[in-house]
Amino acid sequence: MGRLELQLELAQIRPGQLADLPEEKLRHIIHVLEEQLAELDVPVADENQALRERFAIEPASPKVCAG
């Protein structure tokens, strides 16, 4: 199943129907979505780097939660 087909199929599935999908189908959907996320991470990271270089911004340090 191609990504576009999967996206079209998901657009027609109501949230309540996800629980009724076979586990194999859910695994496939999750895998495709993880691939799409990984593909989006690269251009976002590149754009962040370009902006940091353009405006001489240091990368943010990780936030520490006080609790």
C-alpha cells in the first residue's frame, strides 16, 4: 500500500474504528507514519540549522524540569 493510499484510507476512518482494525494493519499504518515522520525530521533539522547559522543563534540547551 502506498503512502497516499494509506493517507486517503486513514482520512476515511473515524477514530473509533481504529480499535477495530486488525493488529497487522495497525502495525503497517504505524510503520508508514514513522517513516513519514523520519522524512520530515531531515528538512526541519536542515531549516533549523540554516536559521541558526543565518542569525548566529546557539542551539537551545535542554530544559530541565524541576519537580
